Amino acid sequence: MDKPYRWTSADVIRKVKFAAIRHFGKKNLKVGHAGTLDPLATGLLLVCIGPATRRAEELQRSEKEYLAGISFGATTPSYDLEKDIDRICPLDGVSEEALRAVLPDFIGEQEQVAPLFSAKSVDGVRAYETARREWRAALREGRPFDPGELLQSSRITIYDLELISWSGAPVQAYRDDGTGRIRVADISGRQLPTAMVRVCCSKGTYIRALARDLGEALGSGAFLSSLRRTRNGGFGIEDAWNLDEVLEALS
């Protein structure tokens, strides 16, 4: 299915599971997904129901494809818009030509440090639980917070990177109305160079971390301003149902 913006993957599964239990009349029905999408990402989320949950691990191992909006010249603690901009960076080395030049360096097998604000498990605890606790403590105490100190790297593979578009126009970002559980930083109107990049990668690749690393490669900073998963193995976004269509099918 096509995961809605500002919904966690777990939110989607809870909603679908409730409808599926009523539809199939089975209280102990298993429902799960084959690969988490961040709350501020949209796109393909494979939902497995009943016996299909046995395929979840196999499906998670599939190659993934994303369309990533990467904005340069600033950073956020979460490497996306779930946290406000915390640092403005120089743009001297940032250009379309410079980005095209460094993209090939990121193709292939490599070590990647995941974002601390992620679902990665560290000593049995989700990284985002540790990150949010430490981040709030740093805010209270008025000290800087460096999320890069608490995670080790993982081996991932990026199969292909393609620059789709480049724009120096003000970032068009979602304006948070304050009613949702997932907060979105308001950066509308900021003049940040933004690239749209197609990424084909292995399981375990964090596109937010790729955005961070591309910013550093250009001698600046960067964060993920949009993300859409378009493929998971043999499944494409063109075949996905939206949430309303799924719920109607199970009604």
C-alpha cells in the first residue's frame, strides 16, 4: 500500500489489522509489514496478512528504490524534518555539478552509520528512544546534542544513484497545523538548494544518513526534505492501494 504522510508504519498496521480482524473474523490474525518507512516518508509499504507474514523477512531483504529530496546548507538532529534546523552550513562547495561528481563515490558496498533517531536496536533499545531522551535532556540543560556518537556502522549496498532534478528555489515544505502526533518542522520559504535523487539500495540503508553524508561530501550539511519509496523487490508504487482503498476492501 501507499503509506500516508505523518503516519508511522505501526499506525498503518494497527489500522489494517483492526479492519482485517473484522473482515476475516479471526481475533488472533497476524498482520505485519516488510520494511519500515519513516513517519515523514510516503510510498510503498508491503503489508502481510495471516500466512503471508511468514514471507515478511524474505520481502525485507529485497532491493528498495526511493525518490529522495535532499536539501543542502543546513542540518537537523534527525536528518529529516521531524526536528528543527539546528545548524546553518556554508554553500561554497554546493552545486549541481559538485553533487553529480560525488554521487559515484557512494555507489557500492559500504559502511553507514544509521541516524540515532531511527528504529535501529542498540543494546536491546530502539535508537529513537535513546535519542529522544538524550535530545530532551540536552534542551533542558542548554548543551549541544551530537546524535552521531551512540551508533556503530552497518554494512549496506547502494546499487544506483541518479540525480533527477536540482533546484535553488525556496523549499516547499508541509506546514504543521499542530494537530498531528508526528511533528513537522516548518522550513517553508528557506532558500536551500534541493536535489531530487533516485536511490536503489539494500535492506538496512538509511536515506536520511545518505543525505547527511552527501552534505558532508560537499563540505556543507544536508537533510532529507522528502522521501518516497517507489519499489520493494518486485512490487512497485504503481500497484499500491491507498489506505482508504485498503479499508474499503476489508469493510
